[in-house]
Amino acid sequence: MRERSGDLFPTDSPIPASQMIGRADDAREITSALENGTHLIVAGPRRTGKTSVCEAALTRARGRGAYVAQVDLFRISDAAELAEAIAVASVANRGAWRRLGQRARNAGRAALSAAQMSAALKMKNELGEGVELALTPGLAAQNPEKALETALALPERVAKADSKRMVLFIDEFQEIAAERRPYGDPDAVTKRMRAIFQRSTSVSYLFAGSVEHLMRDLFAPSKRAFSGFGSFHALRAIESAEWESGLAKRFAADDCRVSDTALRRVVELGEGHPRATMRIAQQAHLASVQLETREIDSDIVELGYRAALRGDVPAMEQTVERIRTLHKSALPVARGLALGTRPPRALHPGVRDRVLKLLRNAGVVERHGRGDWRIVNPLFGAYLAELDPIG
């Protein structure tokens, strides 16, 4: 029985720390900073490994005795839901909560035994009203603003009560400032957060976001509530040698023999982009399964690369349509970057710069240095390069 390609090379969810390729230094540094009471911001394009690294750091911190709590704003629709998620994640660090909280949330308070009711009351007296948000689904919706304020203070209460360091990880934090204002007025919400967070001496905060310019706008300008709160941590690029070693171990887990040339080709085609590199390796392994071979050579890698491109076409078509809506010159500029050519001669430098910023804000391109703009996802870059410019 062959190992599953998706298990060996996962691409659609954060990768467990045990399967992460490279980035060990990042995980260690983030853990150390959080354990020592500092706050960090990790920003960068989607599918580049931010969440995987942050979760690896949380795993390390938990293993070293810290409490951890995690919420993902992509999965949370409003302030009431956010309050409840923070409350549940905070008190879940207590072993006694696991049975008590799960029973109360699933079957209702009436299902609790007398002993469990007594334990719930004791926890509420010790930690405050935030415990009720964790025990009673829907309670936060009665007064979302107050519930969120109560929940934001709960990690500090739990940490102090148990003499622990708490790490609160808020993923996709830029959603706080989304146009639809899911959690209320962004300025008011961030001011409330900052006021609570700066008094929470037992809690370290870790923020991650996939829209880098929004993250910088939330934390850098002096007018923002979070100005000066925490430091940005830039993830290191994964070295080619790390990729080759890590991928070779994954292939070996299915008794596959992969040539050095094939490994180098996977890394070259993936351009060091975590999701793209893993996707190509995944599809190459799947091709080997379909061809009933455990020999991974350059031809198998090429089959995997083409399969990875084909599989992403629907998503890439949608991205192209989104680019078309940004500016009439957005697609030609993006395609020019993919082809490695200069922008159209007729395009004024000021317009070009504006278009590049629009593409950056859309997560399509990123700047690596002065004047050095690149397509974020190399698979999308390849798709753009092959795209009919008239179509």
C-alpha cells in the first residue's frame, strides 16, 4: 500500500511542526521571544508558511510549559463569535475545563452534574465573567462589544491565576480592518485591544496576516493604536539544501528513490515558494503512484509540475479576472513580470508604480528590493506567461 500523496506533501492546511521543511530557526526564535514576554507580528503573502511556523512556535511554547490560545479571523464572522472563541481557547488550557466545558457547550448547563456546576461556579469566581462566554454558546451575542472586552481580558486572568505565561495567537489579524468592519469600527476595536493588551503582563501576543501592507498599516503609523506594539518578524527563505533534504525524506517515507536532478528540479520550479514547491512534489508523487513506479526522475517531476498547473487553473482564472478589475494595465504589467520583460513603453512610470501597488495589495506580486517586483506564486507566474495576451 502506497503512502498518500496529500499526507506526504500537504498543501491545503498548515503543516504540523513535525513535517515542516526548514524554518526551524524561525520557530525557535519566535518561541523564545514570546516566552520572554515580547510581542511579534508575522506578515506576508498567503500560502508562504506563516501559520505553520507560528503554530510550530506555539507547540514548542506549550511543550515548555506555557499556555497557548489561537483564533483565526478568517473563520470568525463577528465580534460576538470572536469573544466566544478567545474565551474558549483561553480556558481550554485548564485540564478540568475539557470535560466541563465540552459538556456545557454541547448539552447545556442543565446537563451538568452538581459537582460540575460547583466547578463552573468556582471557575467563574476565580476568573470572572469571561468564563460564562466559554460555557454558554450565544451569550456573547447579547452584547458583543462588552463580551469582546471581557474575553480580551480573560487570557491574562487565566495566566495569572495559574502562574503561567500565556501566548495568544491571532491569525489573519488584518481582518480587524476589513471594509465590512466585522468586529466593529477598526479604530475603536484596536484601541480597546491595545488598552487591554498593554496591561496584560502575563500574556505574549503573536499576530499573523496575509495582507502585508494592511498589517504594516495597523502596526507602524504613529496614529494607529498598535503603533510600537511588538516587532515584525520576517520569515527566512527556505534554502535549496533544506528543501532537497526535506523532500527527499518525504519521498523516502514511501520507499521512493528520487534522483538529485529531480529534487533540484522540484525546488527550481517551486522557486522556494512553500505551497508551490510542495504542490509540485505532491503531484510528482501522485504521478509515480499512477505509473506504478517508485523511481522519481525529472520526467516524473515534469508530469507533476504540469498536473499542479492544471489543478490550479480555476483559481488562477479567478485571479486573472480580479487583476483585470484593478486597472486596465494591471494584467499587462503582471504578465510582463511573469515573462521577465519591462512594462509597456507607453505606460507612465507613475501609473506603473500605482499598478504595482494595486497588484501588491491584491497579493499577486511582492517586492524583493528596490525595483525588484516578482509574482508571489510561481505557478501563477507560469500560468500568466502562457496566457494569451489578447484573451
